[in-house]
Amino acid sequence: MEITADPVLSYLEELVRKNAPGRLLLIEPCHTSRQRLQGVAGIECKCAVSNADDSLSGDTAGARFDLAITFPPALTQLTPPQGRQLISRLRDQLANTVIVCVRNDETSSNEWRIGDFIALGFRRSPKSVDINTEISIYRYDIRDYKTTPDWLNSRYWANPERWDRERW
């Protein structure tokens, strides 16, 4: 299955332009998607193309990517536990930013739910709601995964200047 919806591919091109990755991983792209995204990434970007099984089995061991994009066929070829394992591996070991494209009919089925992506730390891209009703785009970026709370600074705890003044 390929992404035939041009707005989705345009949105992915915009994300690639914005992230300007030095290394890009595409999982299960169709020929058109691969060519367009590689063209946007530029000549200096090292682009790797993989299928879901290779990414899951560890054939990309030792490689770290700036951006990984998973296309809809990847999750349909795997069982839900294998799909969660693939997404977790991408998130934890292989890429700083992970984009997962999934067909909405898959998220409404019993296999994949929106809560599964949220549990894995992904956020639904707000533009995906506007641009297409058949494909949802979920995004994970380590740089904005969790905002630092205000209380997590030396003013409130572990401040040596206050050790003699306050006792807990």
C-alpha cells in the first residue's frame, strides 16, 4: 500500500525540511514516497530504506538516525506486539525523531488504538487531522517529549545555600 494522498506526502516533506536530518530512515516506503523524501532531504543526507522485519531484527544495529518515518504497510505486516516492539526500538535506539503513519481503519480496529501510540509516548500530529481522514500521523521527538517542570531546579531542592536554613 502506498500513500496516495498527496497532502500527507507534502506534510512529510515539510517535516523532513524542518528537521533537516543528516541521516534519514524510511520504513516500508513506496517508490514515489522514497524518491520525494530523498529529494527533499538533499544529497548530503544519508538515507536508509528498510522493511519492518529488518528494522525489528536489528539489521540496522549501530546506526542512529535523526529522523525515522514509518509508512502504513509496516504495521500491517506485523502483529501488534511486534509493531509495539518496532516502534519502541525506533524511539529508544534508532532515531531522535520518529514519525509513524497509520491508516485510520487500523486504529479503529482491535489491533491498534490511539491509546497505544500515546502509551508509547507519541502525539498525534494536529495537521494530520486536517489534511487527511484516512491516514493518521503520530510523532515522537526526544527534544520536546517532556517539558521541564518549574519546580525541577535548584531554587526548590538540592540548593546548598539553603541547607542550613531549612530542615525537612
